[in-house]
Amino acid sequence: MNAAPALLGYAAAVGVLAPRVMLRGGWPHRAPVLAAAVWFALGTSFSVCVALAALHLATPGAHLHGILYSCGVALGVGPPDAGAVRRLGVGVSAAVPTAQLAAFAHHALRARAARSRHRAILDKVGRPSASLGATVLDHMTPTAYCLPGHRSRIVVSSGAVDLLTETEIAAVVAHERVHIAGRHHLLLAAARAFAVVFRGVPLARHLGQQIPLLLEMAADDGALRRHPHRTLVTAMFEMASAGAVAKGAVPKGALSAGGRTVPIRLRRILAPARRTRPAFRAVVAGAAVLMPLLPLLLACPPGLA
């Protein structure tokens, strides 16, 4: 029995229905790291499923052969060559991970180049501050961001230094350190790559939107483990009110504590504390581990191996 129909059905469920379930749940904002892992697990599962479906469609006796045979009869040409169809399936199957790797490399290298250019500017005009643990850049817009990757750096504008207290700046810097330590720039590149390769698929669109938000929430949680809620909230609100979300305030390739996600994150921090239960976390984490394996089980059921 050919597994192509089951694989395509599973891909449709993951690509269309799974994002709706994730967006309707309240737990992702309470456990942003776990939620990001689930989104990536869904993306991986979808990618594997599409690749395997292409391969199975091109196997002898599969639906693709029947479709090509019917087209050949209608056009008055001979039946399709099984070897050519098989090579086509293998080519399409290999193109899925290849396209994603190429898109990831494109986004990662482009962001790295932008950070390198900005880092060269900071070397000339920035002022390292040992007390802040960051580089101070003369700029009237109050903002803070990090340049992750090689020679990572945290940047705080002079406008932020004048606006915020020392403890508020420390909370913002702690937020940026979480971005650097977690290598969030690579996760963002992976999310953007998936969104580009599978553009038009609801899963790709929502994954590309949710991952940046969840990573910011994860960085907020890291800062809140070291600083009071009021301190971080005040810093975020003051910078947003003063125009830190202005276009051009943060260079390309950088990760910032501000941005359009600030209102959502402020509501989350100020809301009554609700934690996800350990049992629920364990179940969701287990599901995230198993999801990329499900297409393999559909393609090769244990009973048929």
C-alpha cells in the first residue's frame, strides 16, 4: 500500500489545522520556550512529510504514475518512464530540505553581514561601558538591542541612559543577554527560511509571526528571573512611549527589547501569574519530540517493515 495519501493528509492537518489549535491555546504565552519548540516541531514534521509524500507519489504503482499515464493517453503519447518518474520524485524530495537550508543560509548570512557593518560603526563611535555591560551609542532615541553571533555586543543608546534608571537599564541588558545566550538569531533565521519556502501555507505564515514574539517573551522571562517585574515593565513602557519603536532605531540583524510586540508582552507580564502544570509540559514536550517522527511511521509502518 502506498503511503502518499496518508502523508498528504497528515501534511494538510499539520499545515492548516495545527496552527489554529496553537493560536487558540493560552499556554504558549505562559511557556514561550516550549511553544517555540512545538512550532519548530510542527515545521519539521511538515517538511519531512512533504518530502516523503513526493517520494512515495513517484514510486511504481503510486498515484503520480496513474496521473501521468492518463495524461499520456489523453495527449496520445506513450506511458511514462518509471525510472524518470522515480528520479523526479527523488529530486522533489531532496529539493525540500535543500531549499530550506539555502533559505536559512541566505537569511543567516545576510543578517550576519548587517551586524558586521554595524559592529564596525560601533567600534568607531560607540563608548564601551563596564558598569552597564554594554556599548553606549550617542542617539537621542531611547533604545537597546544586541548584535548576537561572533563578537556579540549589547548596545544602549544615550537616550535610554538618560531616560532610564540604572536598575531599569540592567533589566533591559539582561533581556538582551538572553537573546545572545540562546542564539535566538539562528532560530529567527530558521523561522524565516521555513516561512519563505512554504509561503502560502498557514503553518509557515503563523510560525514566521509567532517565533519572534515567543523569543522576545523568553528573553523577558530571563530578565524577570533577575529583576522585579515593575523594573522591566517600566523600562519597556518608557522606551516605547519615547519612540524606541521608531523605524530605523534598531539596525538589521539585531534583536531588540522594544518593537511592535511590546504591548502584547506588557499585558502578559502584568497579567496575573499562571503557570502551566509540569504534567502538561511533559506531555507537550513529548509530543514535540514525536511529531517529526510521525511521517516516518506513516511512510513505513512497523507492521509492514
